[in-house]
Amino acid sequence: MPPLKTSKAISRLQQQQPVFGALQAIPSAALTEITLWCGFDFIILDCEHGVLDEPSLLASLQVISGTDAFSIVRVKAGDFGAVGRYLDFGANGILLPDVRNVSEARAFVAAATHGAQGTRSSSGNGSRAQRYGLAGHQPEAALLLAMIEGSEAVSNIDAIASVPGLAGLVIGPHDLAADLGTPGDFSTATYQAAFSQVEQAALRAGILLGSRTHAGFCVERLLAAGHRFILTSGDIAALRDGYRAHLDAVRGAQSL
């Protein structure tokens, strides 16, 4: 049996080329499909703030797996039990929110690791990630991405970045700014210094670096600093803004 192909987007990421993704919080495989047809390289399926249930999550993962894109599941902060479960579902990677210290980073890696070095339970070679036990398939290593969202994490950032098995750091700008006491304000010296500290730690450790575009941090700024995992959109905002724009256009035409 031929092995599952490595997605082209993952291959580009491994070659230090940028990839651009969208966040999905609404449970719909059709929405996943539309997102991919629009050309995004990855989709983050949001189990932290979204309303995704497991059947809809699985359906979206199945849609993504047949494309050149890759899937990331964002679990709830500290939900280490979900890490192995969603990898068994076939997710290419896990995004763990609010990783604050080395202990949490190590627990994250352990939760994705089988055997004596980890805490992930064996699926008996019967998971979707293992093609339900069919011979000839070796699943790829998971992309384990730690979200950095607070001052405690920034103070421990070099130690976090050095944890073996961690694939990268993803900065959560809104939560980071709020934790630093300036919610919604990304222009302060404190925020910019913290953001830069995380960037430098990821580059020193030779791991992936990512964030989302936000005020003062356009895609050009992120790319120049070494970001290669870049979140650019989300389903709720895209639908909200699209609906508003369409309705405003009709109402404006009606008033002419």
C-alpha cells in the first residue's frame, strides 16, 4: 500500500517557506471545503472557542486530508487528554493555548508521544491517523505548536523553545496584549518588546515561528522577522464582514 503523501503545504513549511491559514470555529465540512478552494495552506479547527463537535471535526479533517493543505486542531488550554485523541483523528498538528512554562511544554509533548517517553495511550494501530491498522503506513510526526499568550510565558520563553519535540511557537497577540495590561493596543513598547522576545527565542532554537496579522504587524513585518506560520483570516469574521458588505451595498443602492 502506498504511503499517504506529505501535503505540499507541510513540505513548503519544512523548507522555511511561509504558509497562510484560516481559523474555523463553525462546524461545517462544506465551510472547510470552501476555505481550501480559496487557496489557504492550512486550517486551524478551533476547539477552544468554537462550537466544533467531534463528528464535525472528523468530517473537516477528512476533507483536508485529501488536499495539499494541512490541519491543526486548537485544543483548550491545559487539555492534554485531547492532544492524542485529535492526532488519532488524523490532525496533522495540535495548537495548545497559553503555554506558560517548561513543565506545560513538556507535558504537551508527552501527551503526543507513545511509549515510555510519553503519556499518549496506544490506539492499538486502529486510529484514522494509522489508517485503521492497515499495513504500509507510517504517520508523520505531529506539528506541536505552543501558543504564547502571557507575560509568564515570555519570561520563560527560551526554556520553552528548547523543549525537545516542540515544533514551534505561535504568538497570540490579543491575549498577550491583554495580559500585559494593554488590551487591544499593540503599539506599546512593552508589547513590542515581548513580541520580539518570542521571535528571537524561536529563531535561536531553530523552531517554527508564527502569529496572526494585526495592527502594526502586517504580513511583511512578520515575514521579515522569520514568521512562516501565518494566520490571516477566520470564518466568523469573514462571514460577518462579507454579509455586512453585501447588505450595505444593497441598502446604499436602494437609497440612490
